Amino acid sequence: MGLSKYFPKSEKKTKTTVLTAALLLSGIPAEVISRSMDTYSKMGDVFTDLCVYFFTFIFCHELLVFFGSEVP
């Protein structure tokens, strides 16, 4: 569809954290840990989007209340 020029595929860099090391040492397969970390990252993106949405909604609501209260 030609979306690759707008959304180029980026190479995944594996982030190694203490949590990842601890999970690997406890016997959990690396694939499961990788999927879990991807899910966690996507949940962070969704949370960020929700924060922006709620801020915009509350800000616009307060502007409408402020300017709408002057009309008799």
C-alpha cells in the first residue's frame, strides 16, 4: 500500500535489563520475554496516547466553560 515510506521498518535493538536477565536465569524462554517486553512497550504507548487525549479533552472543556459562561 505504500505506507512503508511513511512508517519505515526499524531494526529492533534488544534492550537488556536486570528484569530480562532475572527472567532468563529463572528459565523463562527468551521468546516469551521478548513478546512480554513488546507488549509492555505497546501498553506504554497506549497510556501516553490516553494521557494526551484526556489532557486535550479537559483543556478544551475548561475553555468552553470559561468562554461559554459569558453568554447570558
